[in-house]
Amino acid sequence: MECCNECGLGIGMIILFSVLALWDIIWRAIALWKSARNNHLAWFICFLIFSTIGILPIIYILINRKKPAEKEAKA
């Protein structure tokens, strides 16, 4: 742990960055899967290129979620 203290990063910062990276990976994976299933190529490419700590994927998921009436109509 000496190298972390030498470069100015504490263990708290490392944990914070790890949690943020995991948060981003989870949301990005969900959004990539949904955009691929919906044939939204532009969204898919944006998720691959931009790292927004989960903000862009959450916005996509909220905008493109299925309404309960749409699910019943398809069934």
C-alpha cells in the first residue's frame, strides 16, 4: 500500500473508483444489451465510446422502457 500513498491516492479513493467502475459496467452492459435487442445502432455505439458513469445508459433505459399496455398488446 505504500505505492498508493506515494502517488497521493488513499485506499478510500481506490475503493470509490472501483465502485464507480463497477456501477458503470453494470449499467452499460444492460444498456448495450437493450440497444442491441432494439436495433438502436447509434445508441449502441455511444455506449461503447462514451463513459458517463452510468448516466447515459440510465437515460436510455428510462426513455426506451416498455409500457405495460405495450406488453399486453404484443401477447
